[in-house]
Amino acid sequence: MTSWKLPSVSSSTVETHLEVAVNEVVSGTDRLGSGTLKFNNVGGKNTIESMRIEVPGGYVDMDGFYQ
């Protein structure tokens, strides 16, 4: 487990841009899924630009924001 200590700053002064891609999740020879995530925090507004989770038999797409 990794932990980071960030300086104390107002959330409106920090911008975060995160992109994650998981090509394949397996258990033994079983393929469990894959997925992608694009997340931003700008001006205190958290935005999921896109999120896709793929599993055998289907997928889930999601986007949204919260402050």
C-alpha cells in the first residue's frame, strides 16, 4: 500500500487529471473483466468523464460529476 502526504491547500487550487486503463483481470484461466476510467478535479468539481467496466456478458458505462 502506498500513501502520500499532500500539502494543505484549498481544493479550488488543486487540479487532478487521472486516466486508468485495465486491460485484463483474470483468476487462473477465467477472464473476469477490464475497464477504463477518466477522472478530473478542477475547481472543486469532481468529474468522471467516462468509466467503462466490462465483464463476461456485458458492460457498464458511466459519467457524471459532484461538488
